[in-house]
Amino acid sequence: MCGIAGLFGYAASAPPVDCEELRRIRERMAARGPDGSGEWYSADRRVGLAHRRLAIIDLTDAAAQPMHDPETGNVVIFNGEIYNYRSLRRDLEARGIAFRTQSDTEVLLALYRVHGSDMLPKIRGMFAFALWDAYRQGLLLARDPFGIKPLYDADDGRTLRFASQVKALLAGGGVDTAPEPAGHVGFFLWGHVPDPFTLYRGIRALPAGTALWVAKDGRRKTLVFFDSPGSSASHRARQPRRAPPRLGSGCATPCSTRSAITWWPTSQSGCSSRREKTPPPWPLWRPRRPRARSKR
């Protein structure tokens, strides 16, 4: 469990990244990463990435984050674990790519160098990461298919802020803390706050199985790389709602990976498209109450 955070001032009127704000966000997540911390800033101070590290796979300082790709200039911060990183690494080594560490984070960087965003369906694991593409001058945020690892963002129309926890974004300041009615209603109805809502109007959760691309001019695209029946991702993509599978119908699993990657354009702020289109969850089945047996 690590903590990731970042600021991206994409608008021309956006101020340079506030280093102190980014550090406040990062340090609010110190419990997520007690083994180290790091930060990186772009030359124009429009992008800042920060990380709290919990060392699991590669314990050396070479695997510290933010991690930089010397070949492309890309920079990544990563929270989670890629379960199939060894097989992915072997495939990349067969292409002639050399590695400096034993970490899965470096495999992620190399995978993006070869495949770009098409790498996402190849990854098996639990993850949330942010990757700065130095050539395309854009930021890629992604969250694992089942939403095991959290990722929240706040966009004020000029600067995009993101972090692994809501309380970290609150610690940084600069976010709209007005209450979000949908988040409160969801909590009282179902006992949890449904994605993409939070308890705050200015903070949204990146849905599971979804990636968000933000270009330097503020243009945004949403990528749904993993979909499940009735998920908010399928609803946003305007797919017909599928009925829950019947028991014994031969359906191997209720979830499926998309065979093709599709990018869906969103509004520049990205808030309206996320706020409108979350369907209420429904149970796949309800257990029957046992009948009371009559005594004879």
C-alpha cells in the first residue's frame, strides 16, 4: 500500500504547482507509505508528482518513486502490485529492453513505452497510477478493474489534483468542500458512497476499470478498459443494461475484458459527465428465507 498524489496545471491561467500544497497532500498519507517519500516537478512547474512508499518487491533505493524512464522522459507514480509483471518483463526483455531494478513499477514504465495506453488490458493486478507522458505532454490516470486501489481527483477548471485518499486532497486545500447530496444519499441507502461520488462536490473517484487522459491544453478523454455488467463504466459508455446472469446458465464469469479499447471524450472539467451517470447497484440474487418447519 503506497500513496500517490499530483497536481497538473493544464490551463494557461493556472498558477505553477505549489510545492507546499503537494507535500501537504503527500504527508497526509504517510501511514500508507512509511518506507520513503519522493517528488518530481516538470521544468515548467506545471506538473508535480509525489509518492509515499511501502517497499514490497524491490527494497532498494533504485526502485524509489517517482520513477523516471531515461529513454522517453516519462515519469510514473504507482500504488499496488502487478501480479503478472514477471511474464510481462520477459516479453519486454525479448524485445531488447533492459531493466535497472526488480520492481513492477519499472515494468509498467517499459510497458507504456512499447504499447502506450493499449497496455492496460495486459496488466493483471490491483493498481492505481499516474503517468506523465513527456512526448505527448499529457497525464494518464488509471485504476484497476475492480477498484481495489483508490484514486480521487479534484478539478477546478484550471488545475487537476489527485491523490489516493480524500482526506489528503482536503489537507492540500484548493478543493470544493461543499457537500455532495448523491454521496450522502448513497451512504445512508447502501452503507457506502458509490463511485464516482464522494461526500464532497469537488472530489470524484476514478471509477474501477477506467483511465483518464488529460492533455496539456485541458482536453480530456476517458478510457473504459474493463467492464462488468451494470457497472458505472458500462452506463457511461451508453451500453444497454444487461440482466444479471442466471445460475447454471453457463456464464463463466459476470465480468469481461473489452476486446477493443475505446476512448470516450468528456467535458473539459470532467465533472458533469461523472456526476450524472451512475446507475444504482442491484443484487444479482437474493437468498430466500428458510421456511419454518411445522412440528408434528
